[in-house]
Amino acid sequence: MTKIERAGVFAAGRRGGHGDLHAYRVRGRGRGAVVLWIGGEGDEPDQVLALPEADRCQVPVFVTVRQARVYASRRGRRLATSEANTLELSRVQHWLEDPVRRSVPSGDVLEAWNFFEDLARGLGGIHRLPQQSAVHHSAYEKLFGDECGAWSPAEQRAVLELMTAGVELWNSCPVIVKPCSKIVFDSGRGVPRDL
């Protein structure tokens, strides 16, 4: 087993991995994949599985839920459910192209917000998202209550900034496309390299 296989959710340590493991499908324009999502236990926050390699983390991605299930099973873990929830990130990206004229896909924006935070935590890159302030918290509460029409201009700017940064984070984070064979795509550039 390589150091990438012993890390993270599949071994004891900082990332623990004691929470439930779920397959989570992300359908975006630039990148679509199934990732593994770890539910936090107690006060621990949720996160997307990212495996450390040298000075950065990489997200293992899969084409199907079955591939994700087999990957976890071969490492001694089971998925908590057989199905995967889906984030329709392309709807958020469509809204971001013209947020003034298009209505907010509130459910997808809420799900994307949570996903981006979990992805950033998994990558150890929470700094890649805007630092959240009272304006973000207020916008989130309105989003959660499906009251996006009540956003102030400052709240809407905060959401747009966070969604834009989150889409960039997802599209640029290093991923392991075939985790069993260790093929990595650097920062979304589409150039594979073997590990």
C-alpha cells in the first residue's frame, strides 16, 4: 500500500474517517464526477475525501457510484447508502452567467455552498473561499429559507463571490481520476501524470 492509500479516511489520524462515507455526484460544466463525502461526527465538520500527496491533497473521483463503492470496500470501508445524492452544479453555473436576469436556483445554490465548504476542508484550502462574515450568514439563512428574493445587494454579492470561488475551486483542484491506477489530473488542466 502506498502512502496515499494509508492516508485520510482509510486510516487513523487527523482526518479520522470515523464518520459515514457517502458517494456524492457533482454534475458541472467543466467537471463532473462522483466523489466520496465524509460526514463529520459530533462537532467535526463534514468534508470531501482528499488524499495527501507531498505538499497538497488530491480528490479521488469516479465515473460511477459502483466504482466509488468498490474503491472504499477495497480499503475496508462501506458506503452508508447505496445511492448518491446529486449536485446539479451546471444550474448554479448557468445562474452565475447572468444573475440579474435569471432566477436563483436556491436548492442547488444551497447544496453547492455546502459542497464547496466541504471540498475546501477536505483539501485543506478553506482559504480559497471568501472569508465568511455576517453578510454571508444572513444570505445563507435566507437561502435556507428559500427567501433569495429578500437578499440585500451586499448579500447577493457575497453569494455570487462565494459561488464563483467555489466553482473555480472544484474545477481547479487536483483529482485522481483512476484512484486504483494513480492517474492524477493537475489543477483541472487535463494533463495526466502517473503517481
